[in-house]
Amino acid sequence: CKIGVSPFGWGEVCFRDFELARYGSLLIKASMDHMDTFPNMYLDGETYVKLKWDMSDLEEKLIDIRNNYDAYTPIIKNAYHRFMAYQNDGSLFINHFKQLVADV
């Protein structure tokens, strides 16, 4: 699929988010600005398309994506490359964890 809408389920983060990045689909999701995640796959306009929490802008965003899909392909590519980097390089997690411990 070219796009995937991923609403919150049991929590904000969902495996679907990562599956969409891995397989080259555009992630559309309610704003994740309130979350600090690792890896941070929730960079609006860089790795996903942010929606309002009530999804009142979903139709507007879908229409824009349909009409301007090529403009969104860099977001898809960024998400894919970011996911693959964290998937394939364990040192990124180790360094992040070391930094967390050092900050305590």
C-alpha cells in the first residue's frame, strides 16, 4: 500500500508504524509530539504525516497526499532509511542507552 493510517490502539506506538516504514508506505498518525521514543520515528514532515488528535484533518491530508503524492516520497524514504539504520546497527541503541545512564 502507498499509505497507512495508524490510530492509537493500546498505546500511541504500534508495530504497524514500523511495518509501514519498513515496506515503504507513508505513515499518517495522530500527533506524537508529546512522546519521546527510541528510535524517534515520529518527525512530522520527515518520517510521518501528523494529524490532529481528533483526526478532523484526516480527509484534508488524504486529499493532499492523493493530489501531491510525489511530494511525500521523501518522507517515505526518510522513514525507511531511519528504520533500517536502527534495525541494522545495534550500536545506536547501545549508545542511546549509555547516554541515558550517564544522564542519571
